[in-house]
Amino acid sequence: MTSLNTYISRSLLLAGVAGLVMLSACGKKPEAPAAEKPAAEAPKAEGEGDGHGHGAEGGEEGHGEEAGGEKTTMTDEAAKAGGVEIGVAGPGNIDETVTIAGRVEIAPEGRGEVRAWYPGRIMSMTAQLGQKVSKGQTLARVESSESLQTYSVPAGISGTIIEKNANVGDITAGERAMYVIASSNAIQASFYLFPRDAESVRSGQTVTIKTLGGKVITATVSSMLPSVDPRTQTLTAIVKLPASAAEDLRPGMAIEGQFVTTQTPANIAVPVDALQTLEEKQVIFVKNGTTYTAVPVQVGRQSARMVEITGGLQGGETIVTKGAFLIRADIAKSGAEHEH
């Protein structure tokens, strides 16, 4: 029995040695304990290695994270040259308005008629249709039928000749104006109010007019004509326009005016031009030094000039109020460069 046990023990020992030899021949090594495994490589911080000046910046707090790193840098000189203006977000009024159609006209004080003082023959006419003239400038000479003396007829106001109703050699008795002069600096707008609008429009109210070029002209209602047009059943509101409006508005042009009927306060109100759309989000650009960050906002009430911000923007922050499209374009350009 002892010999049999000894034989079995030797056989098992030889089998174990053979197994180790085979493992060694196959090149396999026992696995290292879990504690001896090499540590995993630490992940890189977001944006690490990105050499662009746009996007999230390390160590910067505030709106950078919630805006998804949509930002750009621009020197104050470059921003000013591009028409960028800044302001501080804060309380304001949101106008409730009614839109009314109207027409640009020459104001009564901006129209002057040039007539002969005494009946007689027109000896000369020195101005032509469309010509600009100055007050006191001689426009015609007339020979009096009674005294046979020739006298000068001057311009009563400065402006442009818009009518010429006589020629040299004509006899004038003063019944018809030889010239009609219009001053481009004296224009007004007549707006035609239906009864439902007339109840809310009063003298002194603010009116905004948007030109074809996008400029906004602000004026006030100067008077309300007392009579109703029998054909249209409308009342007329007269709005005196500033002299600068003559650069964009011409007599005879059809326009629309936004009449401010009531004003309600808002905790934060910004100019309409400050609100932009970036990646399908409505944003306001917040300025911090030379960095402009796109901050997504929630919008409330809106008028022709102002918009209420109900979320995403805090009072006292420095924002872009005009020229925000330039900042938006710079961010969009940066995003396109990153894609290539």
C-alpha cells in the first residue's frame, strides 16, 4: 500500500511540473494583483489644448457656462468703430401701442408762395423747378402796369422750388403764385384715425416711425383736427417731425406710426436692438472687459423700442445695446472656423 501511495504522489508532482513548463512555453504570466495595475490616465479639462480665443475660458465665472461658451473678444476701439454701443441692464417702461397709417406732408410754415406785388408783365424769372433758393433771393422781376417801373420779387423762405406757374412775358395780377417753395426742414405727418383708435390717441403722446432704412424717428402728437373727414369718417392727428427726418422722409410718402397709448414698468427692459438670435436662442451680449458673452434670456412684453427680459439677465450687468449683430457675426464666424 505504501508503494502505491508513493507512486500516486510522484505522478501528481510530475503533472504539476509539466503544467508549469507548458505555461512558461506559451509565454503566459500570472496577472498582477489589482493593487499593482497602472492608474488610468486623468481626463483632460474641457477646452484644454484649444488655442482659439473664443469659447469658455478657464477660471472665469458668471454666464460663460450657462451660455455654452458662446463668446468673443474685441477691443473697445474695434467695437466702437463697428458701431457697438453699451449700456446697463435695468428697469424701464414697455409701451403699449396702436399702429396707424399716415402720410408725410409739408408743414404750413414750410410752404411759401412767391407772388407779384402789383399787376404787370414778368420781365425775368431766375429760378428753375427743383432749384434750392434762400430767403430774400430775387426770383423774378416784374414791370408794373401802372408805374411802368420794374421791381424785384424775392423768396419769402429758404427751400426748394416745387412749383413754377409762370413764364417770362406773362401778365400777372397776383392771383396765382409764380413759384411755390417748400422747406425740407419743416415737414409733418397726418395720421388718419378711425373711431376705435381716436379714443386712445391724445395730443402729447409719443409716436415712433420706422423708415425704409430701418431708422426709428420719434416725435409727438402736436394736435388733433376737430372735424371728421366725411368720406372716410376718420379724424386727423398732426405729428410735427424733427428736421433730421427730412433725410429719410419725403412729402407724399405713406408711413405707419406706432402711437404710445399706455406705459407699464418692467424690472429689466432693454432696447430691441440688444436682443439677438444665436443658435435658435434669444440672447443678450454681456460685456466683461473686452469679452462679450451670449447670455440666453427669456422675453416678456415687447414694443417697437423696448423688450422686457423676464429671465437670464441680471440688473446692473453691462450689455450691448446697439450693434449687437456685429458681436453675433463674430461669434458665428468663430464657430465656422472651428468646424474646419
